[in-house]
Amino acid sequence: MLRHPAGNHRVAVVEGVLAGECGELLSGFFTALRQARRSGR
């Protein structure tokens, strides 16, 4: 979508921004998912 020739929006992608927070969020989600599956939910 961002590369479509008719589009007039440009974005800059900066590596590592909020990487720690995102990693914690994902880790917490998958830990909870594994625990829920173990408990039969």
C-alpha cells in the first residue's frame, strides 16, 4: 500500500524504536497463551 504509485504518503521506518516494550508485550502474550493451553482453557 505504501509503495503504490498513486499514494502520496511516505513513512520512515526506524529500527529498534520501542523494541524492548514490544518484546515484553509479545513475550507476555505468548506466556499467557501457553499457560492457558496447559490449563485446558
